[in-house]
Amino acid sequence: MPKRFYVETLGCPKNQVDSEKIMGTLLTEGMVAADDAATADLVVVNTCAFIEAARQESVDTVLALSDGRKRGARLVVTGCMAERYGDELAEAMPEADLVAGFGVPVSLTLKAGRSAVPSLDLLNLPRPRSAVPWAYVKIAEGCDRSCGFCAIPSFRGPQRSRTPHSILEEVEALEVAEIVLVAQDLASYGKDERALGAGAIVPLVQAVSERVARTRLLYLYPSDLTDSLIDVVCATGVPYFDLSLQHVSKPLLRRMRRWGDGDRFLRRMADIRRREPEAAFRSNFIVGYPGETEADHDQLLAFIDAAQLDWCGFFAFSPEEGTYAVGLDGVVDDRLVADRLAELRERQDAITAARRDELIGADVDVLVDAPGVGRTHREAPEIDGIVQLPDELVVGSFERVRVVDALGPDLIAMRP
């Protein structure tokens, strides 16, 4: 009887892709997927280490799955925490039978000791077909930037771009209606490969969009948002711009080792809206970065009002070991950070709700993700709102529906 495995994924979409590559490898080795960790012979936890809250969630998950596994089952911890902390994590978590870096050498997992083993490069491995009509595709690994708050380059390494051929092969094999391209620094795709070079993201997006009905891009660094990239995004029919802004105060952004300022961001967004009035925007901002003043916070509030983003996340600064920001002065009091977060989130929630209300009465095209659930071009899977649909609409189909109501971030639509 074949051994059974269960994979638990924490963190971002890039981790989800890694997990699917692990699953594909396990299936190739003759194992079968278990619906429940308690019935699996092998339990894999793909961890996140981006900020302290993510690390704590990873630890809690490992402990919970360890307690619930069946007798004799092996527990493997992989992902960002395993790569970043390695032997330290293995020593601190005797519950884990194996702590491995990015990827699990599957042939060793059922017989290896507790010591770490060489990791497996997941980037170009095959993966199972998607169970839903969309899929993330990772086009590069690592990052060459040196943002003051981010430790990712220290454990994900420098950027490594995949070949267009390998990406397009994966896109075709997934057989989905929507592909969501992801990477640590998406718009920098190809800069590390002489054969590709700067601007390689544009022909890649064009090639992907020739193979699927929808192509969506996540995580665009604002300085790399060129006219040609904007044009190709709009041409895909998914004018969705997920911009990695982090703040709008120019002095604070320089302390973050980041490019830009609020005025530049607003001008670029206005330019995009002139080209494509239906464009949707998402961004994330760090609150409480060392040195953030009331004036900086007021600038961010004003930007939120002016930008009218469709979706926005706000996160408290987390000091990460080994990053530039750890040594900075001007630490912001936790209570003040909490107050600023609450004010920003309340402001943005109202904007998001108003932008959703504006769609009532409009006819929109949706991809049906699941019975009664769909998305227009305005909603990225798993992170934005949804469109509630009649249950009889066929999963995987595109439907023209009319928005009849809005409930916060979600829309309700019926056939016209």
C-alpha cells in the first residue's frame, strides 16, 4: 500500500508554488496525498519566516501537527524558517524528524535521521495540475534588492530567473483559465540572465497571455513599472496593478532603502487610469518603521485618500535580524503603531467599500472559481474580495453577470 503524505503551507503565494512542487515530487515517488494530516505517513510543513508573527504561526502549526499525527508518521519542516535558521531550528524543535531547506529530498524523508540533508531546488520541478481554474506560477527565485526591513535576500539568495521555455511549459501543463505570475521582484525578471536582460518581463507576459485567458501579475516594484509593462498588463485584459510601495514619505522611504515618494506614485497611477479607467490597484504599507513621524503618517493618510486604492494592507514594522533597519534609531512605540494601523485600516476599509458600491448595477465578466464564487479582473485569488454568484454557474467558465449588491469587500451578482 503506498505511503500517504500531507503538506501544510504557510505564508505567501510563492510558498504555495513551492508546496505544489514538493507534492509533485512526492507523487512522482509513488506516494499519494492524504486529506488529513492525521492519516498521513509523512507530514510536511512549508514555513514562513517573513516577520515574527509568521514565524510564530509556523512554530504553532508544527507543534499542532506533531501532536495530531499518527504513530510512526514522520514530520518534515521546510521553507523559509528551515532555510533561515537551519540547525538552530532543528535543535529547538525535537518534534521534527527532519529540518530541510528549500525543498525536501523525498527519497530520504522516510529514512533520514534528524540531521539536515541537502535541499532540493524546486524552481523548475513539475507540479500537479491545479484543482481550481487558476494557478500561481513562480518565474524567479530570490531578490537582488537591499530593502532595509527585508531579510528575504539573506535566505532566498540573489535573483535566479527561470527560462521562458520552462515557465511556458508549466503554464501549458497546468491547463487553467488564469495564471498569476509571482516572484520576489517580478518586474526584474531576466535582469540576472544575459540572454534575457532588462525588460524580459514584457515578452514573457505576452507569451503567457497567448496561452491563457487571464494573466495576472503580483508584486511590482514601482521604479520598474515602465510604459511597456503597463501597456502589456492592460493588453492582457487584467489591468490589475499590485504595487509594492511600503510608504509614501520620501525621507522614510530612503531610510527603507526604497525608491519613490507619494507624488510619483500618484502620478503613475493617474497615468494608468487615463490609459485604462477599469484598472484596479493593490498595495501594502509598513507602519512604524524606525523614524516614522506624525508628519509621515499624515502623508500616508493623505495618500490613501487621494489614491483610492481598491485593496490595501497595512502591517506593523517587524525588526528582522540581520537587516539594516534593526540598527536604526527612532523606534516607534507599539501603542502608537497600533493607533496608526487602526486609523489607516478604518480609512481604507471605507474606500474599499465605496469602490465596491460603485460597481452595483454594472455588468462584469467573472471567472467561476468554485460553486457560487467568482472573480472579475479586480480581484486576485485568495487576497481580495470575491463575487458571490448563482450556484449553477459552471466552475472554470467565464460568465457575464450583473452586480446587484455589495457586502464590504464582496460583490453579489446575478445573470442579467
